[in-house]
Amino acid sequence: MREHGDHGAIASTLRSRVDSTDMSDDRESAHPQMLDRWLVRGAFAVVVTLQFTLINDFGYGPRRLAPFIEIILLVPLTVLSLRAERLAREAQTSEQWESARWYGRFNIVLGIGLVAVISVANARSLLLLLRALLAGTTQNGRTLLLDALNIWATNVVVFSLWYWALDRGGPSLGSTDHQGPAEFIFPQMTSGETAAADSKPGFVDYLFLSFCTSTAFSPTDTMPLTARMKLLMMLESIVSLLTLALVAARAVNILA
């Protein structure tokens, strides 16, 4: 009986050491992911600013309704994500780490909801802009052109947020916290270095992917692996084509 008790104590000690090692690795990898989250918060702020600066009334419902809803969602998302990061940094036991993960999963759901609201608002703005141009509106040609550029820029940021929020099951709190397989092959993942191949892309990688998709209307150096990412890239290309090729061209003709 005493021998079995000794074996149980040794096993418990080994498990605690493994958990401690994993949490230590996650804390060491938290800094670039914290930077990623601040970049994402900045991206949300940029989108809200762009929607506030739309010149024509292309908003959903009353003017400025969508940006106000986004701010209402962004404030608790920021507070809860900061709490999740603090819990992850201070976690010493598996229970504390699981609490941080719970906050992280809740933040992913809230973040996807926020991105969905932004996407709907931007899609409505694009449809109203197209309707104004197809109806033969000749007034305010310069403002239509500026709004077209605004909607295109918002589209780039929005799809980068979708890619960042969905790839590998969403953003993680540490290197061992990935929820799913990679859905893109980035250039660094094909290099011969193991560390680079196993690293998770940052938000800047997804922003560059979105920008290239919106300008080239096709994949460039990053390839999608799953059907949903291929469909997202197709949708982004269609929206970008409508904005740049149709809206901008029509607005330039108005100016002529």
C-alpha cells in the first residue's frame, strides 16, 4: 500500500511539473500575442473611425448607429481580454489557467459578434453606395469617391479580423493553447526552421493577406487550406472588385 502511495505521489508531482512547464512556456510566448491583441484593438478603433467619417448617409438605421453599437461591444471586449491576459500571466495552477482559457473563449465569441456587426454595417454601406451610383446620381461625385475608398479600406481591415479570429480556432493565450489546425500556409511555415514552421502568424500577417486579396483578387504568397477560408477570400475579392472597379470608376466618370 505504501509503495502504491509513493507511486501516486510521484505521478502527481510529475503532472504538476508538466503543467508548470506548459504554463511557463505559455507565459514566455504571451508577449507577441499581447502585441497582437493591441494591434487588433487598434484595428477595431480604425474601423469605427472610418465609419464615423462616412460623408454620405450610408449607415444602418440612424446615422452613426453602427459605430455606437461597435463601441458598446468593444469596451467590454477590451476589459475582458485584458483580464484574460492578466490571469494567463499570473496562472500558477491548472485551475487558474483554465479560468484564463474560459475568458479567452468568451472573448472569441464576443469578438466574432463585433466583427459580424462591422461586416453587416460595411456591406450595407456598399449596397447603398452602389444603389446611389446605379440610380444615376451625379451630385457629390467627390464624396462618393471618398466613401468608396473608405468602404474599401474598412473591407481590408474587416477581413483581416475574420482571418485572425477564425484561423486555428481563434487567438490563443499561449503557444500550447491552439484550438485547431492551421487554415493557411504562410511563407514562414514552409521554411526549414522548425520554430518558424510551428509559430502562429500574427495579426500583421493576416492584414497583409487581406490587403493582397483586395488588390490582387487572388492569393499571393499565402494559400488557404480550408473551404471556409477559400470562400472568405472569394467574398473579399468580390467586394473589393465591386468597390474598386465599379464604384470608383463610376465616381471618376461623375467627376469628369
